[in-house]
Amino acid sequence: MSELRAYSSLAPRHGSTQLVWSVGALLLLAYGLPYSQPLFAALFPDLARPVYVQEPMAALMWQHIGLVCLSSSIAVIIATLAGLATTHNTGQAFKPMMEIMAGMGQTFPPVAVLAVAVPAVGFGELPALIALSIFGMLPVLQATLAGLASVPSPVLDSARAMGMTPRQILTEVQMPLALPLWLAGVRTSVVVNIGTAAIASTVGAKTLGLPIIIGLSGFNTAYVLQGAMMVGLLAVTADLAFDKLAIGLHGPATSGVDNQA
Amino acid sequence: MIIKFENTRKSYGGDAAIADFNLEIQKGELLVLLGPSGSGKSTVLKMVNRMVNHDEGQIFFHDQEINRYNLQDLRRRMGYAIQSVGLFPHRTVAQNIATVPKLLGWDTQSVQARVNELLTLLAMDPKQYAARYPHQLSGGQQQRIGVARALAADPDVLLMDEPFGALDPVTRSSLQVTLKQIQQSTGKTILFVTHDIDEALLLATRIVLLNQGRIVQVGTPHQLLQQPANDFVVNFLGRADLGLQQLSLRSIEPYVKAIEGTPPQHVIAHSVSLREAISRMATLHVSALSVVKEDGTLLGQVRAADLLENNHV
């Protein structure tokens, strides 16, 4: 319950103005970079090539977004289904194991997952996709379990006593009430995946991490800055978008749960 | 007979929570299950709608063993209200009340008409409250909605587990009055669990006093007070207050006398109990009160000396 309260008090933090600004800045940087030669030449006078032009930044951004969308979708679907399965009689036995796994996600570094995936499937997009999908599952799984646990037991008791079937209880009571915490977990998962996808460039995936890695290995600090700004802006934009979604989806429900305690 | 327990038993890990339980409940009764904590009164209630399954013996609902009903069908025929209310926080007042009618497949119009009817019955203005969410209501209002939700599909039986236990005394007493009126006007069969003796004496048509999972005495409030089966009954009902408890069951109406001379300065409603009238006299330091009807007309007076004499019973 306290987690839910904390979440709902965080939710109305930003307005939509910030989201518009953030999207604007992201697109400006992605599509305006080729024209920014004079600016970066002035900022980094020692560098011969102060603007990353090996690949169009916009194309890298869309590939980055594509990789995150695909891996997060896989992660969200699998983790949510696994979490919901614990409400069923046969799934209940797996709940402790899932809780341990979800807890591991807090400590396990994403680089380690990437490093394990490469020897298994080779370099390229695939190890990145596998690592991001696995790593993205853990926050969602934890949030799904926490969301289901946040449903007050008198509410569940009344649902049963009024003659709702287990399926009706799941879809009409447990899922809607778990939604705010679940969404918070999806948000964490996606935002973290945006950052991790940058590291995936090290195993051969084309993402916004590429300018950073090339910049680091070639001592080109301008490349590093450009890549880092893109990744940062993308993460902030995604976070703001989830904020909007959270407010839009469940204003009344979140505050309602608090009062039932 | 609507519900019948036959040698029902329920144990938790070898310890019997309920044993040798035999009881017949008639249609239209407001049966109060009364007892100290751990006496098994809630367990008895929950066995009726199979929130708790009985281990031995049989429980009949309309002459059929409850295990032979489809679980959901059985529960949809019984209203259920609990102390923590358990309203759905993500649904409006109207949607909460509509839960069981919707499960039973009523059409939208009937559902809405029923919601308005119930809100009115429980003294909540439908226009003002139907669209609100539970967290926008006070504790007392939430419990009114809880009772309305339990009544929604016009169930054969209402199961109530200490429904007013968490409310302040003023709200509790107003809900007790509302419940009693509803029971009298609809003739609904109600099983009501409480550990509050005053509540039991006020509401019950019959009381089942439980201790350690067994029935100690079954009877009307009068019978329990006047012919207690044993010391447990006497102690539980409160030895010292026994006289006052009995007074609380009697109205002052038979004691109202015509006024000669100036009417007493302080007034009291004609519907109150002897206990209230005497308590009022004690607080006001007077020995007589004017009795008025709801509309304010003077009916007469009551005097302390008359109230304490037993010749009217």
C-alpha cells in the first residue's frame, strides 16, 4: 500500500509541456546534427571531426527505439503473464521462485547478461535482443507481483463472497487494481532498457551507443557527448510519456485504494 | 425454514472451532450470533456461503445441502457485508451496488432502477452519491453502500459480519436503526455477527450465544436476560447492568401519564426505551420528563417513580 501511495504522489509531477519540449529537443538533435558543424567545431576546437557522421543519428535513434520496443514488448508480455499465473492454483507454487528472480534483477548488472548472451548466439542484434528482453522482465515481474499483493484482502473477500468466478476476480478486480504498480514497473523496465540498449552497441547492435563507443575508443569526446545526449533525452522522453499515461489511466483508482486500507 | 445446521463441525488443525452445531433459522428472522472473540461466531456465518467449508455434518439452504449448489450461484443468493466493507475502490458507488445484479445478468435499466432504490432506502441521495468513488465517502457512508451492495440482488439471506464494528457510536446507532427498519419493512432473513451486547439486544429477534465453538443458549433477548441458561450467559450479558439491559428492551409509552399542572421543563421522544429515559433524568437531575411525538405535540409526562415500578410488564 505504501508503495502505491508513493507512486501516486510521484505521478502528477510533470505536465505535458515538458514532454513536448523533450520530444522537440530529441528530434532537433537527431535531425539537426549534420548541420551543427560550426557549433561543435567551436566547442571542440582540437578535434578534426567534431560531428558524428558515420551513420545518420536519426537512423540510429529509430533502430535504438525499435530494439527497445521489441525487447520491452517481449519482456512485458512474458513477465506479466508469469506474474498473473501466480494467482492461479497451479501457478502459486512458482511464486517464491519468481520473487527471488525479480529480486535478482535489482542487483544483476545488464552488462553481465549481454556478456553471457554473446558466446551463446554470437555478435549482432540477437544477443542484444535476448539480453534486453531478459533484463526487462525482472522489474515488470516484480511490479506485477507487488500490484497483485496490493489488492486489499477485504476487497478480494467481498468479490469471492458475492459470487464472482476466479476469472472475474482476476480481470475485474485484481488486474485493474494492480495496474498502477504494474505500469510503474513497465516504466522502470523501458527506461532502464533504453540505457542498456546503448551498451548493446558493444556486441554489434546498431544503437545510439555507437557514437559513444567509437568516441571513447578514438578519444573523440564530441562523439561521446552527442551519443550520450541522445540516449539521455530518449530516456527522459520515455519517462515523461509514462507519466502522462499513468495520470490519464488511473487518477481515481489509485487514490481510492489508499482509503480502503 | 431457510437455513439449517445439522451436527456441523469445523476444525482447524485438530482443534474444533465449531462443534455439535445444530440450528434452524426461519425466514424473516434477524438472528444475531453473539459471543466473545474466538467463540466461532464468524466461522458459523462464513460456513453458510462457503467462505469457510464445514468438515462434518450438514448445512441446508432451502432444504438442499450447500455443497450441492454451484458455489457462485449459492453466493449470489446471499448478501454479504463485513466490517472492513471491501468496496471496490476502482468502481463508483453505483457500480459497486450493481455488482451482483450484473453477475446475474440483469439489464441496464433494472440495475439502475435498483441502485437508485437502494441508495434512497439507505438515505443516500442517488444524484449526489451514485457517481462517487468509495474513497470520497465517510466510513459510515461506505458501510451504507456495503449494505446496499449486499441487498442489491434481493438475496434470500443477508450475512453480516460485525458490519458496524468499526464505526463511531453515533454512526453505528443510526445504521442499526436503518437496518432494523429495512428488516422490518422487507422481512429479509438476516444473520448478524457481533460481540456487542447492546447491538445484539437492539437488533435481534433471536440471539445465539456462542462460547468456544458451542451454542450456550438460543432465545429472544428477553429470554436470555430473564432466564439465562448458566453463569456464562449472566456474566457475558453483564451481571451489574442486567437491570438496565432489561429496561433497554422496553418502551416508555405505557408509562406516559397525563400532565397535571405545568409540564416538566425537559422533553423526550415517545419512542425511546426506559433505559434512555432514566439515563436522561439522571443527567438532567430531574424526576419527570415531558413526552413528545416526532412532530412536537405533547403526549404527557413520565415520572421516575413510575418507570422503576414493574407493574406494567
